[in-house]
Amino acid sequence: MPSMPTPHKYLKSLARALCFAIAAPSAALAQPTDSLPAVAAPLRLEVSLSERALSVYQGEELVKQYPVAVGKPAHPTPNGSFQIQRVIWNPRWVPPDAQWARGKQPRAPGDPLNPMGRVKMFFRTPDYYIHGTHQEDSLGQAESHGCVRMRNPDVIELAQLVMQHGGEPREPGWFQRVLNRVRSTSEVRLSQPVQVVIRE
């Protein structure tokens, strides 16, 4: 996927151009209007329940697609348009107040039996997430209790992209530190929510 300028880089480029225009108006006027980087198109995630696939769009361009697992018939993944507003790295798992979860124990970050994997992205109340899983054989199936499951490497990559386009980019070293601290949870709230569309 081509690298797109972040709003921060765009503003820095704009500031440099304005300073140049003030210092040397005649030279600035000679600059073409496309000398500044274009603002990145909005990011949108689309989940196809029938195809068991999550597609990443930037504007109308498909930039990535991942296999996923979706909800069982008894616990379907909801259809509709939603927003990701927070990303939780190394999440703990607390059994929801649902019949299927009765008797299950909470799982700490890093616990091999934690069903959330390395990162989860909340998209609908009360407990619907796009999250990692160790059960990779479930991908391509309707196997979850309503959440969208992904391979851990895939969801890590997607979460970084969501943060970048959600107004909360981080340097590569930040992600490495978070992933190395497997038993420490980090939550990031997006200043620009990212849309998720789920359809059959």
C-alpha cells in the first residue's frame, strides 16, 4: 500500500509553503498548486459476512483484504455502519453477561487462552470487536459469538493503519514496545473515528 501523508506531515508542508510565500512572494507564486501533498482519503473497513472477508478502502481504492471469522447463526455479527473509536493493545478478556459465557474465567493480557489476541478494536456496544485470535482454523467460518476474528499478524497491521488514519499515528518503535510488553494493556482513543460497514 502506498504511503499516504498524515495530517501532521500535511500541516508541516503547508507551514513551510506559507513561510516561503511570505519570504519570497514572486518565487512562491511560481510554484505549482500540486507541490503540496494531497490529504489522505478517509479509511473505511468493509466486512462481508458471506465472503468472510474484511476489505480496507482508502476512498474508493481497495488497499488490503483479510480473511476473517464471523458470528455463528446463533450469535450473528450485526449488519450496519459503525465506527471504531478506540484500539486496545494486549487486551484482557472479561466474559460478557451472556449465557454462552457463564462459568468462563477472565483472561489476563498475554494468557494463551485469552480469545482477544494481541489487539481489539471496539465497533459496537456492548461487546463487539474486531480482534485477534489464536484459532486460525476458524477463519473463513461462522465461528465467533458475534465479533470479527483475524489472524494476530493481520489485526496488528490493521490496527496500525486504523490509528494512522484515525488521527493517532505512532512511530514503529512505539508498536514494538507495546507488543513486547505482552502483559501490559495500552488503550488509544482515536480523534478521527474510522468507519466500519458490515453487510451480508
